[in-house]
Amino acid sequence: MRLLSRIRSLRRPLLEATAHCDLPCGVYDPAQARIEAESIKAIQEKYQANEDPEFRTRALLIKEQRAELVKHHLWVLWTDYFKPPHFEKYPELHDLFNRATKAAGAAGAKGSMDPAKGQELLDLIAQIDKIFWETKQAA
Amino acid sequence: MRLLSRIRSLRRPLLEATAHCDLPCGVYDPAQARIEAESIKAIQEKYQANEDPEFRTRALLIKEQRAELVKHHLWVLWTDYFKPPHFEKYPELHDLFNRATKAAGAAGAKGSMDPAKGQELLDLIAQIDKIFWETKQAA
Amino acid sequence: MRLLSRIRSLRRPLLEATAHCDLPCGVYDPAQARIEAESIKAIQEKYQANEDPEFRTRALLIKEQRAELVKHHLWVLWTDYFKPPHFEKYPELHDLFNRATKAAGAAGAKGSMDPAKGQELLDLIAQIDKIFWETKQAA
Amino acid sequence: MRLLSRIRSLRRPLLEATAHCDLPCGVYDPAQARIEAESIKAIQEKYQANEDPEFRTRALLIKEQRAELVKHHLWVLWTDYFKPPHFEKYPELHDLFNRATKAAGAAGAKGSMDPAKGQELLDLIAQIDKIFWETKQAA
Amino acid sequence: MRLLSRIRSLRRPLLEATAHCDLPCGVYDPAQARIEAESIKAIQEKYQANEDPEFRTRALLIKEQRAELVKHHLWVLWTDYFKPPHFEKYPELHDLFNRATKAAGAAGAKGSMDPAKGQELLDLIAQIDKIFWETKQAA
Amino acid sequence: MRLLSRIRSLRRPLLEATAHCDLPCGVYDPAQARIEAESIKAIQEKYQANEDPEFRTRALLIKEQRAELVKHHLWVLWTDYFKPPHFEKYPELHDLFNRATKAAGAAGAKGSMDPAKGQELLDLIAQIDKIFWETKQAA
């Protein structure tokens, strides 16, 4: 991992490391959303493996928070990073983001403790990640 | 917009009064975003009329918060309220929401103290508001 | 209350549409508190109609957040909008706000999943709403 | 106020140390509001002694947060701790809380960098503190 | 701990009453962490005495918030108040803070509804409190 | 990047992707702190290149938020991820985390708009990152 991490940091400017503030500072990365989604799936798996009511209530409220973060990180990418030329080149992008944020909501990973819902969310984020890095290389 | 607002309030049940939680509780209303946008424009106007540096700094940080709320409320409508049939009937809806949230961000009302930027945001929200209530009546 | 709401919306400028920031931007409206209270009652009703433990836990934690927002919005009106002349003209106003915020707390809508508690809160907010718009017209 | 504080601490059980959650957990103390107010006055004094624009902007945004906390802690005491019998015994209590929260807002310590405004807020909190501990002893 | 608390309050200026902002305003006090920990223990005791599922869910989510606050207040003391000379004089301080914050987390008071876990946390905070006031007197 | 990203995900379990919730979900990664620190340095650079007072105020308040996040992410790693055996094997770890969180605070990147302060913070996080991944491989 360390080696890969080093190689990676040599290939891309560190400023491409993530997405957040709306100064904007100019750093964006779908990893933020993916990481929270990984957490969601992990929480769902731990929930299924533990029937203690106190643990389950804590898992539900913490997953609620992580799912809200996934929605936020995806919304930030959709509004702050992607520009008109991107949406022209990738006509499915609007729908992809809409389905991904819905998959992080009540009808998806936020409302369910089924790890399969967490995986569906991860798969949609992976599609966004693929397009994101294509636009980065094209830049 | 005033007129639309008046007509609308004559036909809607109170439970359709706003949009928020992702239980979901089922209540949505573009008024939440519009109200924060009205606040933004009011702050921009007060900023232009007051050169006290302390007041101006407070205005900048408070407007930052309201603009973030506008983005959030619009994102909630786009992801949680609008469904595939809506996007089919209103093909411009994705782009409209993307432009409206961008207009609430750094390149728009969040990044500027010009009331004209606040008005541009209000105009885009009014377009969303119009479509929203059309879908409510169609329901 | 529906009628009051309709009449009111026919006479108020949009900038009077809501209450929030403490710049202050000058916009106030009991609708913010009422809307969260409507959400609370809707959550209580959905809770009574759904025995799924995961759904019920989510309903409890989300209602907790909405109830806290009701208290906040009412406190903002009581402190930031209402001035000494108002309290002189409406001697019951202090007590009314105190009872309303208590009705949104642990002994009321926050602590209970009974929709009747949500309605009690809505009724108190309606009384505040009536006085609020009377002061607006007197202004 | 120093003296009152010393006397008080000699007679109260630790569980009476502060006020916060709305379970409720049952612990309340005006110290929470007073402490944030002390911070506000300290920030105002540091602001007056430092003309660096970056420092002053940081002081303004941090004081904004502390002032909001003062309002919140006072509102919690007014709604969650004080009951009807208290308001009957102390008829000035509603007005005192209203003036204290106003003194923490835009027209007072939140809107000004004058330490005198911070002191005015502290004096009002001291009056609330005195009544609070009288009710605790009467309990 | 009661005694220490009493003695301490007899010798400290009010401005030393608590720890928070990172301007910094210069006010610090372990009381902030201790107070939240007292709340945690009170919630744990109320939870054990009440089998109502709605009450218990509310107790779990509220305790989660208070436990996070304890961790935050302790982290602030460890990073913002204590300086290299303190860590030299009290070599166990790093470990003490690490154990105390762990005791407020999932393996301790945050993850358990056993009041004994709340007491363990309070005991560790008392050790930090003792060292804190020694450094204050040495200053 | 995509390729590296794929290779990386083949070599390590995705659950090692980041650190956050205190269920705990079990995912930790110093990248969270590093990413916010990258943002801080970018904001400091943009601040130096832009003398517009409105932009500078926004940069100051946004950097304040990112710096607080860096401190939080580092505190989470120090308390939630690292265990006694780690501190025995890396005796400098406590001091390293204390210096890194101080470097993200008022005396460091939070209090200064000098990109050099942002770089100092990044260098300390890199040292933590190195130790973190060594412990991951040893696991």
C-alpha cells in the first residue's frame, strides 16, 4: 500500500485528492463519497451479525449520518466539480448522480440494513468515479 | 412570483408546506430554498448599504451559511422529491437544478455580495417552484 | 389555520417570508416552526402505522431533530422578532412561547410518538402565528 | 458574582453541574451560558488589542459561534428547567430571559466588539444565575 | 472529586472557567468534559430504570451526542491547553488522555448503557482535572 | 489513476479505506486528515494571490472549518484506531499526534494564511501516515 501510495502521489497532483469546500479550494475526489459508502456497508454487515438492541440502535443512527454524508459529497461533485462541457460529453451523468444520491437515501442505503443496498450504492459511485477520472485526464 | 405564491397557497394542504427529513415524512416545498435565497439577497443589500468592517464580516459569514442551506434544500428536492417520471416529463429539470445550485455557490450568490446574484438565484428557484407545483397538481 | 394562512399570504411581501439569521436579515415567519411541527406529526403518524423496528428507530431519531428545530425557530421569534412593545400589547406572549417550546420538548412532541402531541404543538404555534401577523399589520 | 459562584459550589451536588440534553438528563446550570459569555468578552478584549485583519476576522466568526451558544443555553434554561411555579414566584423571569438573550444577539454581544456589551450580557446572566440557585435551594 | 471541585472554585478567576474556542480566547476547564460525562451517567441510570422502547432509543441517541462532546472537550484540552513543559512534568498525561477519550468512546461510555462505564470515565476525567489545576497554580 | 486505484483495491480490503464513525465501523485512513490539510494549503495559496476583501474573508472562515476537521480526523485516529501495543512500538506517537493537532490549530495552519504552515501540517500528517500503514501491514 505504501508503495502504491507513493507511486500514485507521483502521478497526480495532490490537489486532486478530494472534494469539499466551496471557496472553492479546487480539490475534488469521489473517494469521499465512496469511503462513507464503505462505512455504510460495514455498518450493515455488523448490524446483521449483532442482535444486541443497543448496538443495533447505535448502528442505525450512525449509518443515518454516514448516508447523509454520501449524499452531500455526491451533490458537491455534481454541482461544484462537473461543468456544462462534462454534461454534454456524458449525457447520462445527471441521471447517474440522481440515482446514486437516491441509492444513498431512504429508499436505499439510508433506509435499509441490507448490505446489498450498500453495495448497490458503491457500484453507482464507482461509475461516477470512472467518469470523474476520465475528465481529470482529459483536463 | 408573488402572484404564483398567492395562488399556490390557496390550493395546497399544509402538509405540503416544506421539504426536509429523509424518513421521509413526505413534506416538500421549494419555499425553503426560496426563503434562504430571499435572506441572501437581503444580506447583500444590507452589505452594500453598510461599510462598517465588522458588520460586513458578519454579513459574509452569515450569507455563507444561508447559501449552503439553499444548495442543500435544492439538492433535497432534486434527489428526494422528484422521481423518474418527472424527469421524463421535464427534460430540462436536471440542468435547471444544476444551474440553480451553481447559482447558490461560489460562482453565484455565495461568492458575491451583489444583490443581482441573489436575484438570479431567486429567478431560478421560481422556475423550479413552478414545475414543482405543476407536478403536485398532476399527482 | 388554512384560512389564516391563505389570507396572510395575500398581503405579505416575500421578504417577510421567514425568520432566521441574526445579522439580522430581517425576515421572520412562524411558518418555519409550523413546517417542522407538521413534519413531526407526519412522522408520529407514520410511526404508529409501521411496526418495523428499523423504521421506528429512524423515525425517533429524525423526529428528535425536527423537534429541536421547532424549539429553535420559536426561540428565534421570541428573542429576535418580538420587541418590548409587542410584549406590552400581548401580555400572554411570554407564557405562550414558553408553553409552545415546552410542547416541542421532552414532555411534548419530542418525547412522544402520539400524533395528538404533534397537534397540540401545532395549535400553540397557530396562536403565535396569529399574533405575529397582527403585529406585522400594525407595523 | 465571584462570591455567589463560590458559595454556590459549596452546596451543590455535581449532578446539578450543567444544563443540556432534552432526554432530559436533569442536569442544569447557568454556568454554561456564563462561560460562553466570558469567552465572548475575552474575544472582544483580544480584538480591541489586535489590529491584524486576519486575527480580527477569526475573532468575529468565533464570537458569532459563542454568542449563538449563549442564546441556546439560556433558551434551554428558560424552556426546559423553569416551570410555571417558578414564573409565578419570579414574575420578572420571562422578561429577564428575553433581555438576556437579546443581549447575546445582534443588538448586543453578537453584533458588537465592545467588551462593555460582553459585560452587560454577563450581568444579566448573573441575575438569572441568582434566581436559578434560589429555586434549586427551594426544591 | 466534590472536595477538589470546591477548593478549586475558591481560587480561580472566572475567565479560567472553561475551554473552548481556538482563537484561542484562553479559557479552559475540564468541567466541560466532566459535565457531559455526568450527563452520560445520568442517562445510563435513567435507561436502566425505564424499559419503554421509545425512551430507550432517545436515551441511546442523546448519550451518543454527549459522549462525542466528552471526547471533543478532552481532545481540546490535550491539544490546545497542555504544552510541552506540561507533558515533560507529567509523563503519564498523554496516556491518561488517550485512555480517557477511549473510555468515552465505543469501548466505554458511548458503547455501553452501564452506569459503571460512566463512572470509569468520570474517574479518568477527575485525574485530568487534578493535573490541570496543578498546572494552573504553577502558572 | 483508475488503474492504480484498481490495483490498490485488489491489494487491500476496501474496509481499510478511511476512518470515521465510532460504532466503530472499523475503517480508518490518515487520508481524511491529509485531504483537509491539502485544502488548507490551497486556500492559503489562493488567499495570498487574491486581495479582494470579500474573497479573503470567505477564505478565512472556510479554512477555519477545514482546520477544525483536520484536528478532528487526527484525534479520531489517535483515540479510536491506535491501541496500547502501537504506542509501545512507536513511543513518539503521542507526541507526534500532539504536535500535528497543534500544527492544525491557532498556532499553526488555522491561525495563519502562510502556505508554509499548511506544508508543516502536511509533513506531520505524512509521518503519521507512514506509521499508520506500517501498523496495517503488521496486522
